[in-house]
Amino acid sequence: QPARLWGGRFEAGPADAMAALSASTHFDWRLAPYDIAGSRAHARVLHKAGLLSDDELAAMLAALDLLAEDVASGAFVPTVADEDVHTALERGLLERAGAELGGKLRAGRSRNDQVATLFRMWLRDAARRIVSGTLDVLDALVAQAQRHPDAILPGRTHLQHAQPVLLAHHLLAHAQSLLRDIGRLRDWDARAAESAYGSGALAGSSLGLDPEAVAEELGFPRSVENSIDGTASRDFAAEFAFALAMLGVNLSRLAEEVIIWNTAEFGYVTLDDAWATGSSIMPQKKNPDVAELTRGKSGRLIGNLTGLLATLKAQPLAYNRDLQEDKEPVFDSVAQLELLFPAIAGMVSTLTFHTDRLAELAPAGFTLATDIAEWLVRQGVPFRVAHEAAGECVRVAESRGVGLPELTDDELARINPALTPKVREVLTVAGSVASRDAKGGTAPARVAEQRERLRALAAEH
Ligand code: ARG
């Protein structure tokens, strides 16, 4: 008969199918180091409360150290009969500390407050890794922006040519959303950083244990206010899953652009061979798989969030076994992002931008029409009239099959007397871009400032 945590009132063990359904060690074993850290802290508060002697505490901690080593080396692994990580580690402790001493550690705690605490600990560490991976992508974007301080990109709205912008400005727009994703994880941590130890199964502990002392030892600034909430709530997991899904969506929007830019029709970029794949049948193919997998996995991250929310929505307080389903979706989101980060950073940092082609395409589609209108406004013409006049410039140029800079002085004057030849100073892409020089605009000096501020903010994390 395997060592179960709840054998006393049962005459028989569970059916095999029951045990198979119940088992979670195939995914919760990664919580083992956190479980052992929790056990150390718990042993200390039991000692402080007079429930373990000095010798017992020392022996308990020594056994836990041994167990930690054996877990790390793989000498101790869960068996099929261990229901979950907590059960497996209790077995491991009993084997090392003896049943008499080992059996004392379970006093005043439950797997419910254990798992609620350990899951938070794991997520807080994972959040730090996600921040670091996100920073790698952000750095790659900033480096490309730095490499191309003056290169032009045809800026788009509705995917139609809109106004020319700096390529760096566009790349940094993606970096800005990644910086918010990082901030979101920081904000999340401030809320999630509560230890649930001391909550027991749901009602708290009667043994005079100090939850704040456990919290402090486990790196939490505080313990939960409410033992029911501490064991039943998983909004910390859902919020974390949202932060990762949002990050995935932001990466997906970048990926979508790389996919479009990489088409023959756009021809904006060439992918480095190391970050592209070929086709098994079409020898000429070079496919943007990193970007496509990024886009694809963002769907999976959204699914993990919605699945978790659905798991939570109808659960009465406090703990229900449904909550065992909380971990896999979040573990999966972390694992997928950890696969993606180095690949996306590698792809972005090795992209070759065809800046000549970008510059050539930028004025196409009369993208300087707004510049004419705004130039007229600066000459005192009301914007309504200026917009009409600029529109007429487009109509005349289009009917003659020329660009806006090719309109003759006569044509301009006929459209509006205020349209003197001086308007041509904004009818270049460089002039247009340079004129948008307020904070947040695409003028080279503003973009360089933005890049340096972003770099400084990123360095704070
Ligand atoms: N393995 C469970 C989980 O992940 C924790 C165990 C609580 N089990 C119980 N019967 N109260 O949620």
C-alpha cells in the first residue's frame, strides 16, 4: 500500500483509473524545489511554535536538504502512485527523516495552502524569465533602430500608404508595446506576491504558526489577508496568463509585419538563413517560419488564458479539485514564450532592410498630400480649404500620371494662389519626416531621443 496522505478513513486504495485521473506529477514536479523551500519555512515556524524541538528542527532540515539534493540529481523521482508533487515529497521526506519525525511536518498545513503558495512562487520566477526574454526582443528592435537612424518606411493605415515615417520610429513602436508588457508583469507581481501558507485547507491554522514568517522566508512581502481567498483564488494565475497572451499578441503583430515585408510584392526585408526554413518540394522557397510560429503560438496563449478563465468561472469557494487544472495552461504559455524569445530576437536582429526600396516606395500613393495641407495651414490658410487644395493637387497629379513634386508652378497656383513654389520644401520624404518634430513624432531627432529613453527604461528592468 503506497503512502497516501489520506488513508485513514478508507478501506481500499483508489482504482487505477482514479489514480491515473488524479495524478499530476507529470506537470507539477517542477514545483518540487519550491515545495521543499516551503517545507523548510514551515519546519521553522513549527519550531517557533514549540511543536518541534531544536534537535527535531535540525534533523528535519537536514533531511529536507538531502531530499532537495536527490530531487536535483534525479535520484528521487515521483512514482505513479504519488498523487502529486506534495505527496511524492512527503514520501521522500519520510524515507529520509523516518516516519516519526517526517510525519510531524504536515501539522498546520494543507496541500491547498501549499499549492497556492508554490504556484505563486513558480510564476514569480517565471515572470522574471519572461521579462528577460522580452528584453532580448526589445534590444533587437532598438539595435535595428540604431542601425537605421534615417531610413524611411512607407507608413500605413488600413494597410494603405498613409504618410512616410522613419523605419526606426516604426520599430520602436513595437518596442514600446513590449515595454508595457514588461511593466504589466511588474504590476502583476505586486499583486501576486502573497504567501498563502497558514491558510490550511481553507480556515487557517490553530497551531500558533506565523504566516508572515513563512512569507518572508519564501520571498513574499506579505501573507494573504484571508485564508479562504488564499486557497481559492487563482486570479493571479489568470492575470499572469493574460499578461503572457497580450505579450504573445504584440509579438504576433510584429511577426505578421515581417511576414508581409518578406513577400516578393513588398520586398522590404531579407531574412537571415539561420532564421528561415526551406520547402520539401519547392527548392526556391525561403519561409518566415519564426514569424509564423510566433503568430501561431499567440493563438495558443490566448487559448490558455480563456481555458483557465473557463475553469475558474463556476467554482464555489474555497478549494476544488478543478483547480489542479490551473497549472498546465500557464506552464505551457511560459514554455512557448521561452522557445520563441531567442528565435524572434535572432530573426529581428539579423533582418536586412532594403532601405533604398523603402525610400523609393515611401512617396508612392501621394503620401505627401498631408504635408501640402499642413504647409498651407502654416501660411494661414484654413485647414478645410487646405485639405481641398491638397486633394486637388492629388487629382491633377494623378490625371497627368506624375507625383506631387512634379506639379508645375502654374498648376499649383491655379489650384490655390497660396501654393507658391516654396511648397516644394515639404514635397520630399526627408522634409516631410523632419517636419514632424514634436515629442512622439517621426523626425529623426525625436526618434533618437525616444530610442534613448526607451533604452534607459528597459535598463531599469
Ligand atoms: N494537486 C492539487 C492541485 O494542484 C493540490 C492538492 C489538493 N488536493 C486536495 N485533495 N485538496 O490543486
